[in-house]
Amino acid sequence: MPIRSYTSADENAVIALWRASGLLRPQNDPHRDIARKLRVNPEWFLVAEEDGHIVGAVMAGYEGHRGWINYLAVDPARRRGGVGRALMAAAERELRAAGCPKINLQVRPNNRAAIAFYERLGFAVEGAISLGKRLAAD
């Protein structure tokens, strides 16, 4: 399954994938989130294709201290088939190559399936509380 960097032609398919995966929230405009990512390491916005259709996507980032994973989504019909694992491996390769020492990510507490997935990849729940502050309204 090819994994490649996102292109602008992928926007509608990626947003539909995020919607099908339950990742969209009213406070986040997905078009703006994509535009923001394209300003910083756009090559780390990865998509997985199968038969010409996007079946997975992930955004990776690194600010010099920690790497971050955002918006990992896999087509619900393709889950447990290795798409998420392949996307995470590709994101991790990019972050390692940039010298990133650790990857962080956030999962909603009630998303037990996602937590179990990341634990299978070697991630561990840490004793930290996530805080956020909006700087721009979507």
C-alpha cells in the first residue's frame, strides 16, 4: 500500500475519512487544520492509498523537543489490516530522521480501541494532564 505526502487534491477525501473516523469536532475547522499543517513540514502529512482511494492519513510534527501525532485515521472498513501501523511506522521514520527523541499524542479517554492500538505499537499512557488554550477561533 503506497504511503505518500498529502496533496491539495486529497483534501475532500481526507476530511471525509476524518468524519467517518469520528475525529472531527465543532471547534476545529478541518480545512483550516489542513492549511495550518501545510505551512509546517507539509511532507509529514501522510496518506495511505489503496486502489486509488485514500484509506488512511496522519499528521506528524516536531518542534525540536517532542514529536507529535495528530489526526491518525483509517477507513473503518480497513481497520485491523495494517494501515494504521504502516502510517505510524512512516511517521516515526520521518521523526527519527529529524532527530526526534520521543513522540507524544493525545487520545480521548473513552476511545479504548485507539489506546489499545497505540499500546500495541509501544506507546504507554503517561501520568500527564493535557491542557489547551485556543489562540484562534475556527
